Amino acid sequence: MSQALGRINDSDLIRAAQRGDRVAFETLVRQYDQAVLRLALHLTGSEADAQDIYQEAFLKAYRHIGNFRFECSFYTWIYRIVTNLCLDYLRKRQIRKEDAPVIVDSGGQEVDLLDRVSDDRAMANPERDLMARELGAKINLALGRLTPRERMVFELKHYQGLRLRTIGEMLNTTEETAKNTLFRATQKLRNALAAMR
């Protein structure tokens, strides 16, 4: 029931924003700002880049609110804008290879230098913490081998908990295509992680 009320409220706010009501648009921003920032942060892995994408997403939404046709929820629409901006960001980053500072260790494995910076906080279980960091580094390395689209679908499904139909809508594709992309991404991750053992 509250979800239906939220949707009615969104529709009223969108219609008001389409008539030029800035306060209505600012209310929409406040309702979704944390979710948008969380998604951008998770997909980019960088607070500064997430802030840039967050601002760009809402600026784009403001500029194009007049084109909103109520065929999907505002939530899906703004998430679509964010995922497309993140895809563009990830593609550019992949081309420039400016991720984190990386070196190749004596075993020929790439190592993120930031993972080698010591953390002086007290740890309850240093061995478990080290194993978790190593696993996290392996997962991040494996995720880096996916195409930006595969990584986006994988992270939206497993980290954001979105349904494949919603992911398909966000990426302007079908649920079946999103499912196939997720399958490819999962296979690639399995193979990459198996090779790292």
C-alpha cells in the first residue's frame, strides 16, 4: 500500500516538475539521492567519481524531466540514467587503464598497491582480515576482467539485489538479454577465480 502511495506521490511530483516546479523536483531528488549515490559509489568504487555521477545524473534528469512518459517508475528511470553514466565511466576507465596503481609481483600477478597500505586500526582477527582482503582483491581482479556491461549486470543483481527484469529495463534491453549477460559474467568470474587458486 505504501509503495502505491509513493508511486502516486512520485507521479504528482514529476508532473509538477514538468510544469517547472523546482521544489517538486528537489523533493524527488531528496527521495532518491541516497539510493543514487550508493549505486554510483558501488559501481565506480570511487567516492569522487560517484559524487560526479550523482550530480550529472540529477542534472540530466532535470534537463529531461519533460520527456518522462510514465512508462516506468521514476526509480527505474533515474537508475537507468545512473547505470548508463557508470557504464560510460567504466568504459573510459578501461580504455585509459587508470584504475588503481598496480604492480606485478614476482609470481607475475598484478597487485593493487592500495591493498598493501597498512591499516593501523586494531583488528580482532588479523588472519581472517588478511584472508578476506586477499579474497576481495581476487574478486576485484576477476570483476576487472568482465566487460563494463557484464560487470554492471552482475553488480546490479548481486550487490544491489535488483531483479533481472528491472536490470533489463535500466539497460534498455530485455530480461532475457540481462539473464544471458549475467550467465556469461558468472562463468567468466568462476573461470578467473579458479585460475587464481
